[in-house]
Amino acid sequence: MASTTLASTVSERVLWWAWSRIDGVGPVTLKRLHDHFGSLADAWMADALSLQAVEGIGAKLAGAIAQQRHQRDLTQIQPVVPAAPGAYLTPADAAYPALLFEIADPPPVLYYQGDLALLSQCQIRPAVGIVGTRSPSDYGRRWTRRITVALSRAGVTVVSGLADGIDREAHQSCLEHQGATIAVLGTGVDVVYPSVNRDLHRAIADRGLLLSEYPPGTGPDRAHFPRRNRIIAGISRAVLVTEAPAKSGALITARLANDYGRDVYVLPGSLDNPRSRGCLELVNQGAQLVLEEDTLVAAMGAIPVDGEPGSTASPPPTPLPPPDLAPPLLQVWQVLQGEPLTLDAIVIQAQPLTTGEVLSALTQLELMGLVNQLPGSRYQRAS
């Protein structure tokens, strides 16, 4: 049976995996193929001329794709790729974050080790990426820990890159306070880098989540680390740079976060400290300042937790009875109970309403004074 004919019987999960191994087709082109054809099965069966209708695919690349597809035997690929989520995810899996798929170049395959539920949690409760220099000052280390502890106590997932310095402080502080943390690696999930993080790597695999777009066994490569920054920004609702010099990889994460419509925060630093130069430049470009430990907690809509042991939060107020609303508006209003929700979370819970119908309903509810929009594209019922 021809490879293109067989594609109609193969799962999208397998096809994401297969397409990712076509030379010349990177994450951007693969996302465009998916969006243009509606499914990767249809894209796999398309002829060379049809492929050229996709932005970025010319005659040469279309011919190369057609030739490589002809050489791929999907009957041999399929058994290698489990039908259910296993050691890796593709955008066809329910656990793959819709938030990450929104970016222009989502990773077609995400390898993981640890608690996969943390990835789904990022869709319901905002996650914060914390990044910075590998050689922080005592001030940078201390405030990274303080902010991470506040976020952890409030139930906010902390995302970082498991590098030395600021990344290490964020992950370590999170675990020490029983928080949820995700490490996005520039190596395979089974490769420890740098070696000083061996124990931390093991602890995150046991109690958090390790993620990478690179297959197990992949060693460190200078080109991998800037690429992984887009995943940190992609799964986070906000990114905080606590300390970064003028030429820091953390600034790449911040710029990507801004491009993706995420909120960018920085820890204020001294003009005398070269490690803060990058943060000050971000402020000059419109980044928001963190002036206390709970700044991000409040911005993410999380409920602040009293640091004293044994403290209890006040019970939530009894919700008002549903107002007399048209069915779509009422459905969205009923979803908005408790803490603020992101648009993605509302769309998931308000099915079968489409994203456009949910946005329309939210706009009408906001004009009626029944819903408030918060920073980070989150919504909650009005008081």
C-alpha cells in the first residue's frame, strides 16, 4: 500500500512523529501544514503542487517532501509510536497544552519524565517562568527564592530551564516548599546538564516534570538552549527575569514571552550591578516591575496564602443565582466559578461552544458588568 494512501488510516499522533522526521520541515512549517490542510493525514497525502500552497514551501522543498514520504513506511513507523501517551507527547494528545500550540513553532514532539498532570495544570491555573543569569548575585538568589516560595505557596507552577544560577534557585526553592515545578531542558530528559544539578534533576523527575523536544540521549548543544526558551515562554502565562546581564539567554525568553502575548516582569536591580543591565533594558521596553514577593501572585489571580503554619483561608462567598441570560452567555457565566480562568480553560469547559462564541459571550458579559477581565487574559465573575 502506498505511504500516502496509508496515511488516512494512521493516527494524527503517529503523523506528527513521522512529519517531524522529514528533512526541511521544522516546527514552523509543520504547524503551517497542519493549519492549511486541517490534519496531517491530509497533508501527508497532498501532492507536491498542493504542498506549495503552504507558506514557506517552494517547489524544491515540496519535491523533497514528496520523495521522503515515498521512502517512509508508515506500517513500520506506527508500531514504534504508542497509541496512548507514553514517554512523549504530540499536539494530537490531550495532555499537550493548547497554550503551547498557539505559538508559531510549537514542538511537534515533547519528551517527558515525571508528573504529566503538571502540564495540564498550566492550562487551568497560570504558570510562571522564572529565568535569569547563571552567575547571580546574593541579591538575585535571595529574591528568586522569596518570589518562588510565594508562588509555590499560592499553588502557581514554576517553570524554568534547569541551568545553574537563577534556574537552579527557582526549581530548588519550589521543591523545598512542596510546590509544582517544570524544567524545560536543552538536552534529552535523561541527560544531566550541568552536572552540578544531578540531584536536582532526579528530584524534579520524581516530584515535578522534565520536558524536552530532544530525544533521550541527546547531549548539550549550544543551539539547543535558545530554542528551549520558547517552550518555557509558551507554557507560561508570565515570565519573570530576576537578574540578567545585557547579553543573557534569559532575555530571549522574555522577548519570546512578549511576542506570545505573555506578561513580562523583572526584578529591579542596581545600575551599579552589570547582572541587572538586561532587566533594566526590559523595563525600558515596557516590562513590569516586581516590587514585593506577592506581586506575581496577585497578578496571576492566585489566592495569597498566609505564611504562618495552620492558617486557613476565608471560605469563598456564596455565588449569586444565575441571571436571566441567553444560553451561550449563561453557559460561559456558569463556567466562571471560583478563581479566575484563562480563555483556554473557559473554552474547554464551555464546549461545544467555539472559541469565537466564548469570546463574544465574555465581551457581552463584561459590558453587562457580570464579568471582569484580568491581566494575562483571565476572566472572573464580577463581585
